[in-house]
Amino acid sequence: MRKAEYVEKEGYRWFEVPETRPWFSEEAGWPKEVPKNMPFPTITLGEMLKQTADKYPDNKAIWFLDTFITYKQLYGMASSLATALHRLGMKKGDVLALLLPNSIQYVVAYYAAQLIGVIVTGVNPTYKPREAEHQLKITGAKAVIALDSLYEQILDPIIGNTNIEHVIATNIVDLTNIGGLKRFLGKVLKKIPTGRVPSDALKLTKLLETPADVPDNDVKTDDVAAYLMTGGTTGIPKAAVLTHMNLVANALQSRAWIYKIQPGACAIGVLPLFHSFAMTCVMNIAIAVGAWMMLFPRPPKTEELCKTIQELVPQGMGMYPGAEILFKRLAEFPDIDKYDIAGKLALCVSGAGPLHRPVQEAFEKVTGARLVEGYGLTEASPVVSAGPFWGKRKIGTIGLPFPGTDWK
């Protein structure tokens, strides 16, 4: 694969891939509705969120623990937190670590950082202390937002070895509708996990009370937006450097590929947001489309997933990115007929490994969804290619390169 030449003009940048490439042909299955090359606006992730919030303020943005928030609420919370982080001394180019599972807090913190040019690095909540220390050191993280139940086991042993100046703590239910008594009893009875944090730790909920006054930090499209860890299976993990342009472009490429999906669709987030696959294919695509994210703090049991899809996902508007094992579980779930999910899922993409024909066919049969295989790598933000969802589909390949992507 090689980098295509690009042109920049009047606020857009586009990549000129010769339209004589063989994958653009009708025989190869290129969808006529998808542009071969497309202009990408030279905007930041923060600007992308603002555009969606301005256009669809009352659309659902996130569902988490029986709680919905709208795009207006999401942008408001991100703006308040961005203001608070700036007042703590976080400036453009500084790094904010997120030791959080999938949650409202993760999305709010991620986009708060983008609004002021702070770089995000998501930390795997299953890391051992030394693994977390390695990531915090090589990224130079200056602040961390951590789940209180994770602090003592992961951060406490190593925090003194890092450059962390600010610890910001949150509980898993902080931004949900779980009320006072129920929340208190849940923590007392240990049904809601909690944990000890330093006495000088800041409370995320308190920072979110900051009146929004986002400073102009002159964030540019080519500024770094995220450090994502990669390569851990082949050696010591390294941090892939991704810019706003990288991430906005990949979200818009993905939106073009799923051209029939409309605002109000649902992106199901079982995969972790600290990973590039879910970062783009759940969070950033949802925001680019005006869809909402269904977030689970840990992979749910199949019964819970089916019940939630049945109750919440609009007919024909569910998008489910995952690894093959997730689709295999649904395809082989013996009680799937007890749940009305047929037709709820529309588009599903399998990544992180091959998708085998028996799994694809069984899954499509029981759900009525279209399941294709895709390919990506963290350094590419990550999606490089996918099979077409409509028209000519070829099982057993990684599909066609996305618009503006050239390869050999």
C-alpha cells in the first residue's frame, strides 16, 4: 500500500487515486453509490462533533446503563470538561490518558480533549500496572481520568513513576440516571463497583459543572488527536500517532461506504473504545452520521445483548462491528428465536481476523443482517477496506479499499 497524492483546496483535501484501478470496476463489485475519490473537509474531531450537535441537537448520542443522552448534552458536557481541563493547565499537545471502560465518560472525555488540542490515549482497563506504566511513560501523559474501581489495582503502584500531574476520578454510574438511594445501596451492596482514589483526586462530576468557555487553542486538522497502542502481540507495544485528519477522514470514508444508513441509527459498542476498531466504527462513525452509540462497559451475555437490541434498536438501523467470535455466538445462540431481533441489525462488519463462510451464512440467516469482512490497522485509523454491503459481494476476502485509498 502506498500513500496517494493529495490536493488541498477551499477547506477540503482529497486523494487522487486513478479511477482505472481494477477494484473500481463493476466486475469487481465497486458500489456505484460510493465515490472512488472524495473530498475530506479539513476539520478537527471537535468540529465534527459540533457540526452534528448543531444539526441534530435532540438526536440520541449515547445509551449507557439505561441512560440516553442527546448530542446537545454530549457537546455541552465535552465543552464544560474542555474548559475545566484548560483551567487545570492542559494545553495543546499535552496528553490525557483515559483508564475507562466503554461509557458516557469515555466519549465525553475523548471529545473534550479534541476541542482544545489535547491528545488522548486510551488505556486498556485489563492492563497490569507495568503495562499501564509503559503506556503512560511513552505517551508522556500529563493527566488521567480513571474509573475509581480501577485506580488502586492499576495506577496506585506506578503513578509515582509517571509524569501524571492530575488524577480525575469517576464512578461507573456518575453520568447515568441511577438515582441517589439506588446508587448508594448499589455501592454498599457491591453491585456497583467502586474503589479508593487519592485524597487530592479531582471529581469528574465536579469538573463537568464548569461553565463552558472553550478557549481557542488553534487546533488544526494535522495536529495529533490520539496515541493508540499497537503491536503488543509481536513485541513491546508502541504508540501509533493519529491526527484529526486521519480520524475524520476515516469516519467519513466509512460513512460513504454505509451510504444507506441514516441519522438515528444505532452503533452497537461491545468492542472497547480504547481500541482503534471501536473508536472509529462505533464512536466516530456514529458522530459522523448522527447515529447513537449503544455502549456496554464489558461484553454482555448473549441474552442481555439480544434483549437490549430487541428493546432499543430501530428496525433496520443497527450497526454491529465486531470480531468473528461475537457473530458466531449470536449465530449459535439456541434461544435467539425468543428475541425479536430479525431485521433490527442492518450492517455488521467483522474484523481483527478472518470471517469464515459458515459463520457469515449462519449469522445472516438468523438475524437478517448483512455481514462483511473488513481489514484495517491501527496506523490507518484503522479501516482500509471492507466488503460491499449491497450489490456484488464476495465471501472470503477483505473487500475493496475505501474511497481515496490506493494499494498494490
